[in-house]
Amino acid sequence: MPSGYGNLTWEYIGPVLATDPKFANKSGYYTALTSGEIVTFNQVPTTYIKSSLKEQHFQLKSFYAASVRHIDLQLTISGHANYTRYPLFNETFVLQPTEKSFIQLNDTTNAFVDKIMFRCDGGREYKPFSNGGAQQFSMDNIRIKFK
């Protein structure tokens, strides 16, 4: 899903060719791959998906994810509405570099928002995939519902 799709803007989230020989079976980019050849990843520890239209709200439903290079990487997802500082919800998931996780947000707390924040914390380097990289996660097959 490219930036601009559905009037959503991606900040510090980029695409990567997960099937590139330097990543295939050597990183969580490839682990998260569910369809096609490209996954998205966070370029910095805190990234966003936000609506570019003032009154448009959306709900992040689910996606597949993996840590790129860290064992037990904590991914916290929070949703914000109407440009508020405090989130309407927070959910934390623990990701692994060798195991794909299906992330499905809790329908009872997962409100319609205008910004989703992804934050990575913790974990320890997984030596077979490590090259001194940052705390990154990759995701594929993102499902979003628009209000």
C-alpha cells in the first residue's frame, strides 16, 4: 500500500524488496513477507500512518509482522484522533526475526483514528541476522478500514 493510498501518508515507513538475495532467509524482511516481493519497514524507531484529510478516520485491522534483526522486539501501536497528544488506545506485541506474527488489533479498543503510531523498543540482536542495525520491524498485508 503506497503512501497516498486512501489519502493516508506514511512517515518514516519505506518499502524493501524482501526477496533480494541479501535479505532472503537472512532478515525479518523476508520473514514477514506474505505475498508479492515487497514489505514495508520502519526507518526510525517511531513511525506513523496518518490521514491527509482533516475529517477522515480509519481503523488499522491487521497485518503480518516480524522483527528485522532483534529477538523479543516490542512493537507498540497507538491510535490518535483529532490530533490529540494522548492515544485512544495502545497495544504492544513482541516480534521475532525468524517467526511471522499475525497482528490483529483488539476490536473493543481499536477506535477509528486519524493517526497510528508504531514504536519499537527493547529486544536483543539476533546474531545470524545482525549487522548492527536499528530496532526495525517489517510488515505485509496491511488491512485498513475507512469510516
